[in-house]
Amino acid sequence: MSRVFGEVVGVAFLVTLVLVPVLVRFAIGRNLLDVPNARSSHEIPTPRLGGLAVIGGAWAASPITNGEIYILLPATIVGFVGALDDLLDLRAWVKFSGQAAAALILLFLLPPPILEAAGSLWPVALLFGVFWTLSVVNAYNFMDGIDGIAGGTAILNALFLMALLGTLDGPGGVGLPAMVAAVAGFLVWNISPARIFLGDSGSYFVGFYLGATALYATPVVGSPYVAFVVAAAVFTPFLFDTGYTLARRAWTGKNVFAAHREHIYQRITPDPAKHRQVSIVYYAFATLSGLAALFVSAGTPYDMLVRLLAGGGLIVGCCLMVSLLPRIAREQNYR
């Protein structure tokens, strides 16, 4: 198994690492660039097809991982929907429809524990599974706005999910190391100053793969529902930033579907020089959330309630700290 693990990581990393400069030249030659506008956090037109390299790296490792086909295939479908959006600027309903169709394919072909445990309420669990997967996909898409933030956070989320899965034999078990390696190969080119962006193809693919994998987390003390909640906590920084921002816009009467620059991470990134610093801050919060999830998952029937309360307190504290980042950033700028 360790040999297979090493081959998976090596193949995915090297293929992605080599594909990225090829895509950079392709995008520049055909003017497929993300041109800065009033909402952008970058100043130089930059290729945005990096997600295709990540998809290529994951697929290159798939023969070694027995395909991980049930998650990899629908994630790739979503990734190509994102690629079309990068090229054609699809309407929102088209994007959401493609994402939902891929999620339904996954949930029907490989029902997760929460769906199997729902009994006669399985339609509710099915709709929730689709909603959850789309939430993570679009959170990653919304948060992929500065150099390194999405790629680095994806690696951390995947590492904690690997620990929560507890085995390499289940869905995502070997695929997650391939995902980590592929994203790491991309991140070499995306650390500030970025030579290429993940694009919708990459944020959709990575978000779908990670969100879907969380549905198959190992039950904590026999409960698939608690297992899912614990796995979901890993995504706290991205989900909170996204949810908080959309709620804030809705409260002030703004169109939540319109493009904007009001996410917390965007509000504390006044110029490209701050990209790496802000990304590291979000890495720290992703680490805190992951540790809280691991703390809860290590519980026994006798101390589970205490661990849930303590872990929940850490997650709430993480959300509070993220919400205070704009105020902290303003205070530092005034000094």
C-alpha cells in the first residue's frame, strides 16, 4: 500500500507540474487570460486554465487508484462545466444544473452513509447531499480570488479529510492523496505572484471532490450524521466567509448572484502584495478547523458530548475571528 501511495502522489504531482506551463503557453497564445477589472485582486492579465492541469494530474494517477471513478468522474464533469464557464461565461442556472446533475450521479451510484441511514426520508437526504456538494463547489469558486488561497486550503482540507476517513480503502481514500499531489503541483505556479490561476474548472473540480468525499467520512461512534458534521467542520473558513458575505449582501438588499468584491478575504487584501499574507491567515484557520474536527472524531461514547461541545466552541471561535478580520486589518492600516 505504501508503494501505491507513493506512486499516486508522484504521478499526480509530476503530471500537474509539467502540464501547467503547457497550459500557460496555450492560454497566452490564444489570449485566454483573466484581465483585471474593478473586482479583481490581481493587476496583470493571467491565464486561468490551471484547473485543467489538476484534473489531468488526478486522472493520470487514476489507473493506480483503481479510478476512484465514482467521485472522480462526476468531479470531472463539474470541472468541465467550469472550463466552459471560463471560456463562455455561462449563465448561473446552467452552471448550477451541471453541478447538481453531477452530484445526483454520484449519490445514486455510490449512496453515502447519511443517505443509507435516512430510510424513508432518503429523498430529503438526497436533496441535502446535492445542496452540500454544491455549497462546497461554489464556496471554493467564490474564495478562489487571490494567489494561493484556494490551492493551499484545498491541500489542508484534503489532509484532514484523509485522517477522518481513517482508511485508504473507501471512497476518496487513495484519491485524496492524488488530489493533494495534483494541487501541490499546481500551487508551485500559483503562489504569489501567480503565473496561472485555478479558474472555474479547478475550483469546481477540487470543491466537488472534497465536498463529495466528506459525505463518506468514517462514522464517529456509529453515527453517520455526526461523522458528516465533523467532516463538514473542516471547511469552516471557506463556508463561513461565503455564507457570511452572501447573508450580508442579502441583508443590505444587494443581489447575491451578482459579481462583487465583498468577501472577507477580499476586504483585507488591498493590493497583490498582501496575497501571500492573507492566504496564510486562511491556512491557519483551516488548520484550526481541521484540528477541531480531529479532536471530536477521536472521542468515545463516554466523552463524545464533551468533545462535540469543545469542538463546536472552537469552530464558533474560528467563525468569530474570521468575521473580525476586516476590523483587525483596518486597525493595522491606521498604525
